[in-house]
Amino acid sequence: MAFEATLNLENGIAKITLVGELDASVAPIFQEKIQEAASAHAQKLVLLMQGLNYMSSAGLRTLVFAKQKMGAQVKIYLIGTQEQVVEPIKQTGFHYSVIMLETYDPTVIEG
């Protein structure tokens, strides 16, 4: 399955929708969207991951890059992460660095 990453910036919140399989061959596409969000000085980064069905170690490295690039003050939310993608995130302990939610909750994210 092809990979897609689309960025939407609104009210200081950068939302990146991830679809398909995130591996080394497409990680630069995701990294470019993170760069755009950082350049726009987004205050929050929301990764909509419902459609992401695979993530390699390169994808995980890109998540770490996002945390570093956005800065410690920017909260990163992972929304709707599928189990096969959650596993490597938890195995590395990265889930302690982000907020994982099953669904997009405006009261939590936009509040």
C-alpha cells in the first residue's frame, strides 16, 4: 500500500494524517511534513494514525525526530494508532514522550 502524509495547520495545531506503510523509503515524506509544522511554529502536533497499518524502525526514528524538531514545549498526540504500530512505540518507551488517544478529542487537544 502506498504511503500518504497530509498536513493541515489550523489555530496553532498541526495535524498530519498518515496512511499506508511508513518505512525507510517514505520516511522523508513524513519528515518534510514535520519540518513544515515546525516552520509554522505549531503549538501542538497531532498525528492521525488510523490509516497507518505498518511502521518500520525508520518510521519510529521519524517520530523521535518530530519530538526533537518540534521542541519540548510542543505536545505530540498520536490518534487512533493501530496495535501493530503501537507495539514498537511501546517497546522503545516512546509512548512516554507522547500522548496516545484512541480518537480525536477536541476538549483534550484544543483545550
